[in-house]
Amino acid sequence: MFKIYVDGDAFPNLLKPILLKQVERLKIETIVVSNKKINIGKSNLVEYMIVDAGADEADNKIVEILQEGDLVITADIPLADRVISKNAHAIDHRGELYSVDNIKQYLAMRNLMEKIRESGEVTKGPKPFSSKDAELFANQINAFLTKYTK
């Protein structure tokens, strides 16, 4: 059985009960990796791992310990790319399932936007996280878990 890893530092509160319900229902070991204490809920199936502070410390730890077929929940596109390259799966907070077919496109767009911002251009950030985003995430995680826990 695969494990779920959560890139915890920016994990939206609206998603915590959604994920916890699935973890408990399907009995999936879940590891929340973060730079500070994060709580998604009480469960014997959830382990909390705090890593040193630093921009990519949680990402590096997730990539170090994940195995082929595991699932990572993250909004970090470079981390998702690293996860996909290890033959694992990644879903973002808004319900996007990253794959070999789409990750390079997402990474290219992210890098382009970063270059535009570095040139001094003011760009809009992502829209605020909403209940609609939580619903998209719930649908995607349910579809993924239905497919991969049979």
C-alpha cells in the first residue's frame, strides 16, 4: 500500500478534515512534513515530521523518503516535478493531479511567471483559496484513492 505525504507548511485548513476522513476511511499511512508544527487532526495513521527551517527542507525530506507509487499533496510545482520523476503521484491543493503528461507544462509556466516577476513586472498572485477549490481537491483525492486502493 502506498503512503500519503503532505507538504504541510502551506496546507489549507479547509483540506485538513477532507484528507483526514479519507486517511481514516481507507487506513492509509500519512506523513505530514513541515518546518513547524502542523496538525491535520488526531489519528494513529498520521505521523508528523518537523524538518529544519529552510526553503526546500520539507521538499527535500519528502523526496528523500517517498517511494514509487506514493502520493504527495503539495502546491509546490518544482516538488511535484521531483515526485513525478520518482514515479510517484502529486495532487495540488486545488485538485490538480500532476502527471508525466502535464508537469513540464506547469513547471514552464511557473518559471516564466517567476522571470516576469524578477524583471520587475507586478503580477497577480494566485486567487484566494476557496470552498470551490476544497471541493475540487476532495473530488480529485477521492478519485485517486478509489483508483489506487482497489
